[in-house]
Amino acid sequence: MVESKDSFSPGVCLKQQYDALKMEYDYERETNFSLTEWRDVEKKIQQGVCWFPLSVGRNYYNSLNQYVVELDRTERQEIDHSFEYGKSIRFFTVSDSGTPKCFLFPSTVCYVQENRMVVTLPSVSEYMQISNARNLGVLIGFDETSYKMMFAALREVSTAKGNRLAELRDIFLGNQPTQKRELFPMRFPWLNTSQERAINKVLEAKEVEIVHGPPGTGKTTTLVEAIYEALHRENQVLVCAQSNMAVDWISEKLVDRGVPVLRIGNPTRVNDKMLSFTYEQKFQSHPDYAELWCIRKAIREILSYKGKADKSAWNRNQNRLSGLRSRATELELKIQNELFDEARVVACTLVGAANKVMAGRHFSTLFIDEAAQALEAACWIAIAHANRVIFAGDHQQLPPTIKCPEAAKMGLDKTLMQKIAERKPEVVSLLTVQYRMNQAIMRFSSEWFYQGKLKAAPEVENRGILAWDSPIEWVDTTAFDTSESLSSYGVSRLNTKEAELVISQLKQYFERIGTERILDERIDFGVISPYKAQVHYLRKLIKSDPFFRPFRKLITIHTVDGFQGQERDVVMISLVRANENGQIGFLQDLRRMNVAITRAKMKLVIIGNVDTLDRHRFYKGLYGYVAEVGKVVRLDSDKENQT
């Protein structure tokens, strides 16, 4: 979207965001699950938005007094899913004729670990409905709650007057200049110059600073150090990210530094260390929780007699009930306040900042990690709690997920971090030294996305696995008998011949390295494809091949999105697209490809049809670069020719 001068007006900018978000909301609501139109359970399973069939486990009241039930996915466990904390879900049953029918009561995910999930229910009666149901499943529903929170945040910031939120709005979206504190620069000898400069700029900023971290440049390390230094000057800070996984990652790094963290919401990195600093776990471990639990139990028992006791007995119970509720509220507030008082860092997702336990709480500084993946509206939810904001991310990597093309055109995919970076470049600190990739793997990304400003650290610039091996390689399938197709459920692209070729190339590279060496040195491998159907097929091939059985823990096969923030020694990319028209679909999203080609530390192999791909300027440039500095392998169906 091209900005006009008027769009520099905060009011106009926020109105555009509101309208674009409304368009996305309407689009998702209309295309989401419908009680009258939805029929294909298998398609929903393949999309990762459905578990079927289910096994119903324990039911109980959790420490937050929510009635919950445990669910286990009993089949199709190998399929990736999108269930996570806070997602709205719907239960359904499937009749003998194969027709699904939904239950109408609302439910929400409050915990997920692999193939087990805990969801909240309104009451015991809803549990009875699902426990007695045959052929039970669960489906991700339309997330009305998150949209309501984002709309409310946009309205709040639009109408804000005479407060810190209004000031930040006018600075971020208008022409108001930023200010700096005058501080003596600090030295961090264990960091590089660009990291050290970024931390000092964070400490100096009065309103906003951006830590722009390209792949492998130590963004998380820099951000953790900045938070640690901020806590020498501030009592408590708020740390947020778009996803639970990103919140978990930075929270764990802070815990490792000895920082007391209070995690609001459900961690996805489920282990004892992570669970121990969650709000729910700390709440349950509080010395006063036992009394609170007894009071809640007594309240539920009294309410169960409603309508069963005579009037005088019920009146006596009413008086007792009032006293119990008052004491329960008193204890809840006491525990809540003590947990917050003990924490130096409060961590949650951006939408999680709207949690009721966060009401009325304000922080000197808000740190937003992976800000380049966050919708602007979600950022404003958290910003309302802060005096200043530090963004960290890379707008040249994965953008926010936008389902409505028109909403994206209206600017919904342009993040608040990106807007500030463009309007106020003086607040951007670019990290320039990368510690992940061989310089040959890094250089194309640096030149295309970062004006050639990245350099490889000396310890990684020439790293490799095999002597006389090229760090970057393209296997051209143009003359090979490959062609793409839609998956059987029409939700993704698939190229079976290319997938089989990937597995063949992977096996050959294993044999070149030596299987004993791979196991001894724990050399790990990543196989990436932009398409879920290709990922599922690749996993199937690996699982069915006895050659890979000893190495399965060393091989990760995932989509580009699934590899965000990760790295592997060796990476192979299956590009899938092979057609006469040069159609490449969302391979045109170059930020996604930037992620894919920057995951490898020592060896990157790209497998794809050059004839289809090099009609696009980026892929033509990438292929030319590989041909210049690496190796191109051209295949046909009968033999392999390489140049």
C-alpha cells in the first residue's frame, strides 16, 4: 500500500487499520466453519484445524476456578495442528452417515502438549454431553474474542487524550519527534559492536527503539541483554510477542539469567522449568491457595442445593454464600498482587495483555519480540500498559498471517514496527554480524534484503561439513519428470516426484558424510517446503524408509513458518512448483523465502524447477548466484548431469 501524506495523520492511519481489520474479520468469519455448510471432516484434519476422533479424559476445576476437560487425539497424530492456548473451539459428533453436527456451547483451549489438550467448559452439564457422545471431534472455531480485543484497542488508542497512550500514538504514527536520555555509553565486551550499540540505544530511548535483527545476528541474545540492563534501572517490565512459542523462548532465556518471570497464559515449550513460572502454577503453589480451594468447593456445594432446599435453609445458605464469595475475592486479589509483586518480568502474548489479571497494571517499558509478525492492533493492546516500547524483529522475514487479500492490500500486513522504521529511521538499530551461516549461504540474503550490510563472524564464515564441498547447491529438476498437483483434499500443493528426489538427495548426502560421523557428531538436518501437503508426504517417505530409522531425531521436516527462528547444520528446500505457466503462488512472498534460505549453517540445497521459477526476478537472481558461487546439478529421468 502506498502511503499518502494524509496517512501520516494518526487518526487516518488508525482508521485504515480498523477498516482493514474489519475486512479481515468479515472474511474469516464468512469462510470459517459453518454449521450448515461444513461437511468434510478429513479436509479439516489435513488443514490442521480439527482433531478427530477424540478420547475424553479427566474433568476438574483448575486453579483459576475454570471447569476443564482433558482430550487426547487418538489418530492422525503425525499431522501438524494449529491448536494453542486461547483458541476458540467447537465440539462436534459425526453420524453414521458421515455428517458432522456441532455442539453450540463455547469452549477455549487452555493447554496443549503434542496430542493432548485441556479445554475450558461452561459447566459440568456440557461435560456430560461430550462424555456421552459417539464419534467426538473438536474444531478450531472463529476467534471472536481476539478480534474484539483488537477492535477495542484501536478504539482506545484512537480516542486517547492527555495520557501516555496518546503521546505514543502521535509519535509512532505522526510527525512528533522522538527523544533520548543522556546516558554514559555502557560496554559489553562479550557482544559485537552493533549489538552493543543497539542496547545503548534501547537504554537511551524515551519512547521507542527498534532492534532490527536479520537471520542469525543474535537478536534474542541482544534483547535479553537489553531487558537485563533495563531491570537495573526499572523495577518491572512487560515482555510480549505475537506467539506463545516466542514468549516461551525469551522467557526461558531470562529465567536462565536468574530473572523472576511471571508467565501469563499457556507455555507451548512444556517442561518443568516453563511450568514453574506460569501464573496458574504459581497461583496453585501459593500458601493461601489451599484455603481458597476449600472456599470454592464450599460455594459449588451450596449452589448445587439451589432449588432443592426449603426457603429458610436457602436463605441461611445465601448469607453464608455471600461471606464465602467475599473471602474468595479477597484471597484471589491477595495472591494475584503478591505474584505480580514478586516478578521482575511479566511475559505474555500481545493479545494476552488483555487478560483480566493485567487490568490496571502499568509498566515502564514494554519489549515486543518478533514484532514483524504482529498485527498493529495486537501491539496496541500491550502498548496501552507501557510508558515506552522496544520492538525487536525483522520485517524482511515472516509477515503477519493475513487471510483476506483485500485487507492485505489496505495495509493490514504492514506492521507497526515497519511503519515506525520507515518514518523514524533514527530509532532503528541494525544488527550486522551473523553467527549462523557460512558466508556463501548468507551473502545472497544480505545483498537482496539488507543492502549487503551483513557480515559473517570469523568463526562461521567458512564453516562446512565436507572438504571441497560447495556450501550452497541447486538441484534443477527441469528435465526431470516432475510436476505439481493439488493435494487430494485441495488445500495445498504437492510434487511427489520432487519429494522422492529430495529423499534420494538426502540419503546420498548422508552416505557422503558417513552415518557413524552423523550419529557421533549429532549433525542435524532440516527439510523445508512452503507447502503442508509436501511436508506431510516427505515425512511419510522418511518414516517408511528403514535407512533413516537411526537418524529420525536428527531430521526435522516442516513448513517455512515452522522453521522460523530455527537453524540446522544441513537444510534442503523443496520448492514444489513445476508448471508450464510459471505460476509460483505464495512463493512470491519473498520474506518467506528469506526465512527458508537462511536456516542452514553449513550446507544449503535448493531443489526446484528452474524453468518455472526463474521467470521471477528473485529466483532468477538466486539461481544465478548459486551458479556463480556454488554448484548446480541438472537432473533428467535417466541420468544425472552436473555442472
